[in-house]
Amino acid sequence: MQLSQRAREVEPFHAMAFGDVAAAIERAGHPVVRLNLGEPDYGAPAAVRRAMAEEMDGRPLAYTSALGTPALRERLAWFYRERHGVEVDPARIAVTMGGSAALDLAIAATVDPGTDVLMADPSYPCNRQIVATFGGRAVTIPTSPASRFQLTADLVRASWTPTTRAVMVASPSNPTGTSIPAGELAAICAVARERGAWRIVDEIYLDLADPDAAGRRPRSVLAHDRDAIVVNSFSKAFGMTGWRLGWCVLPESLVAPVERLATNLFLSPSAPVQHAALACFTPKSLAEAEERRLELLERRALMLDGLARIGLPLDCVPDGAFYAFADISGTGLDAWTLADRALREAHVAITPGRDFGVTQGDTHVRLSYAASREAITEGIVRLGRFLDSLT
């Protein structure tokens, strides 16, 4: 019996692999500080947890529509209007099994074998694998601190290929935590639209992004590109990682194709999780989410101060998400070796840059400040001692 070519060629997500090593170290009796995964420690809002308990009372839980319940799609449309100032028809919203399924469906609906998807290097590693799974080619464009490790309209123009089908961006980004300025994002979308390509915009961390200089919350790309494909999730801003619920906003022309794909690939999202997620949009839950965003700002300051103190500089200060992309080139070790030794010797889990691309793969590591303040403080102390031992 033979594996498929895609199964043989798919790359591991090294952040997860380091998590497995960390678990083995903990089983041996050594507590590990986990700064490697983007998983908030605060969990779902209290009202959502209560709503889930009520749903799981033995009542029948039937399949929902492949695109999600009308109630949740309508509530998400309300959220776009109230939070982001854009009108979205609920019929254009597809509820999915996590943001990952939304990415799967966006790529499945737009990419053919032999076509290209432009994306930044560094960027979320699963994007490359999803494109490859559906036969496309991920064209990764090297970025630098000059563009805050993000694509620009000029980079997109310079990297365009005859078979480019889509441009994929994330703002704020994983692994850098940096955002694309609104004007630049509009320009990127304009370049792609003028050339007949799809715009796939990952806004999973948008509601954790900093306000602008005037104190205004960041707005969705839909404010200036109505036909962009927007991917989002309940995992980060609402702390619902294990609940596996996300959504995408689609152009009208993609709704029916995505519904067919969703029916065949996933059938429907979880019924009880969809019902419980309605409680995310109560005033109390939204206030709780905002308190958590402000707490993450405190954790960010703690992380950045600590990294500066132990000699791991940042090329760009993050303005969203909960990641710090630190330059470790001054340590004398490549990122993989440093991350491996930090885990085994200092019992601190971080993620080597190899996960996210080639350009900074050996010179940068990602640290997550979604962990508690206590974990961040202890992790910095341990990393400092480990770095001191190298000299």
C-alpha cells in the first residue's frame, strides 16, 4: 500500500512538534514554560461556557446548514456593522469548523492545480500546505523589517506571475504580530483586483489589534474591498481555540460553490458550539473580550521588556495578535538549535522561524505572550540564564 504524494510531502508544523517534546519533558517531572503556541490562557467568555452547558442537556443536536445557523450568521453581520462599520449580508457569511476550515474552503474554491498564491515570508505555515494540497503553488515573497515583515503593493507587483490566482495576507500576522497599514492593504487589494486575482485576507487577530493614533479600532478590509475573502475565528479574540469555530465572508459569486464544498468536506459546523457562540456578542462578553485585549497589552510590555533585557531584540514591535518575532542571530546559534536547546536545557518552549519561512528561518524565533504573566516572567528568567550559559 502506498501513501499519497501530498501525505508524503506535507511538512510538519514544528510548533506542534516542540509541544510534543515539551510534554515528554513534563512527564519526566520537569515543568516547562510554554511560550510556543498561540493559545490564550483565558478560555471562552463566561456566558459562552454557560450557554454550552445548557445546550448539552440531552436535547437532540441536529445538523445545521453547511454554512451555519441563520442566527449566528446574522449575529456576525451585526458584529461587522457595530464593530467595523461595514454592512455584510448574512447570506455572504459561512460559519466553519475553525479558522482552518475557512482557509481550506477559501483555497479550495479559488485555486486550481498549476496556479499561484502570493504570500509573505514569514507567514502562517499551514497556508503553504493548504495551497499545495489543492494543487496550487505558494509563492512566498521575502519581506523585511522595512515593511514590518508584511507584503506591500510594490512587492506584490514585483512578484506577480502569469498564473497568479490569489494574494493571501494576514493582518495582524502570525508570527510577527504586525499589521498592514490600511492604505497599503487597500493598495495590495487594488493590484490583485485589477489583475483579476482573489484577495484572501486573514483577520483572525484583527480584534486584538491596537487602535490607531486617534483611538479608533482597526477596521476590516471589507471597508475598502467588498469582494475580498475574509477569514476569521472565535479562537483568539474570544479564547475559543478548542471549540473549533470560525467563519469567512465571501463575495456573492463564491457562496454557492463554498456551500457545496462545505457540504462535501465537513457537512456542517458543530451545532452546540454555534448556539453557544451567540453569547459572544452580548455586551458583557464583548466587555470581557476587551478586558482580555488590554491584559494582552500588559503581557506584551512584559515580554518586550524581558527580551530587551536578555539581549533578544525585535526588528518590529508587534501591534496586534500576541507574538514577538525575536532576532537570535547574535547568540551564535541558528534558530532551530537555540529553540531545541532552550527546551531541553532551560525547559522553555519557543518556536523556531523555520516554521514560517526561509528568509528569517535561521535567525528568528517566535514567542507567544498569550501565556500568563507568571509564565512570561519565568520564561524570560530561564531564557536569560540559558543565553548567559552560551557565553
